[in-house]
Amino acid sequence: LVSLFMSDLMVGLVVMPPAMLNQLYGRWVLWVDFCSLWASFDVMCCSASILNLCVISLDRYLLITSPLRYKLRMTSCRALGLILATWTLAVLASFLPI
């Protein structure tokens, strides 16, 4: 849940203010080099948010389908690995194309 919070917070603090300026002025008013960086952060934060929701859904599914084996399956290391995989995939999907 903290990872989902961080991705949504980054959307609100990093992605939305330049998007709001873009909508208000009808064109990109910030420096040109920042545009591609902003687009990458947009894709990264939104992808991380979606992937975090998928990981949370998977976690809840595992808890509901096998509650007695859940503690053995979902260790702290595995949870951290899922979070790292989520952010790594989001970063690769957003910054690699640049």
C-alpha cells in the first residue's frame, strides 16, 4: 500500500502540475528538454500505480484462496521483491524508450 501511495503521490506532485500548465496555456510552456523527461515520469508513475494495484490484487487473491499457507508463501523478502519488480518494470517501460 505504501508503494501505491508513493506512485500516486508522484503523479500528483510531479506529473499533474506541468499537465495543468499544458492544459491552461494550450501548449508546452516549460523548457523543451523537460518535456520528454516529464512524459517519462508520467508513464512511469501511472504504470507503477497500475502495477501496484495488480500486485495488491494478487496478494489478496493468495490470501483468500489459501489463508493457511499465505504466511509461508508471502514472506517479507518476496513482498519486497514484488515491489522492486513493479518499480523496475515501470522504469524500464518509461525511460528506456527515450
